[in-house]
Amino acid sequence: NQPSKAEIWNKIKKDGYNNSHLIVKDTEYKGLGVFSGKDIKKDEVIEYCHAIVLDWRQKYVNDMSVKKYAYWHTCKCAECATHGGTGLILLGNGSIYNSSDAEELRNANFFLYPGLGLGIFVANKNIKKGQEILTWWGQDYYDFWCKKK
């Protein structure tokens, strides 16, 4: 019987979690990025991030810095269809992970749990020590924020 995400998160909050294997440094053209300080295996959790869940839904946020750094959890419910996704500002290194230049180049996935105030980054490929950890935030986000100008 596998523990639920809530059980796992409560255990981590109680016992603690160390992400000293992550290095934040400047990238070539995207600003700061998160790099691995060790080899990470596919499906390994990279980081658990406590999240600030925003009161405002995505369609009502006009602050560009919030739009750039927030993660948006959108489901198929009427609330998301009408007002946009739930915004989360991920603490730790959560809001520093960069997008890859194409979806197939990402080496990490992220999972959002607004009800738990949690974001989790998981390797979707083996990641070598020193390699930047890259997610994929979607083509629209990439074209607006990440594409080399």
C-alpha cells in the first residue's frame, strides 16, 4: 500500500529534507538556473518545494514578475475554466528552474499540489553532476520568457 502525497509531505515536514545537492548559478541567457551537484537517476525526487498558494486566479494576475515565476495548476474544473489556474510560488529553488529549449530536452518534470502547498521536481532522465536541471513550461511560456532574443 503506497503512502499518499499528503502522508509523504507530512513525513518530510516532520523529519526534514536536505537539497544540498543543488547548485544555483548564472546561465548563459536565462539568468539563474538550478544545476545538479551529483548524478541524479531517472524518477528520483530532485526537490520538494513548499508553496505559497495565491488567492488570485491566473486570469486576474497582472504583475509580470508573478506571471514569470509562478506555477499554474489548471485542471478541468469549472473554476479553472472560468478564472484560470491556481497560482503557486514555489519556495526553495522552485521558481528558479529554467525551461528547456524544447519539450523533449527537459530532464525534469514538476508536479503541483495546491491543496498541500507543495511542488515536487522529479528527474525524467538521468542527470549528470554539473548539468542544468530543466523543466518544460510550455511553448507559450518559452516563446515569451525564454527564447533567445
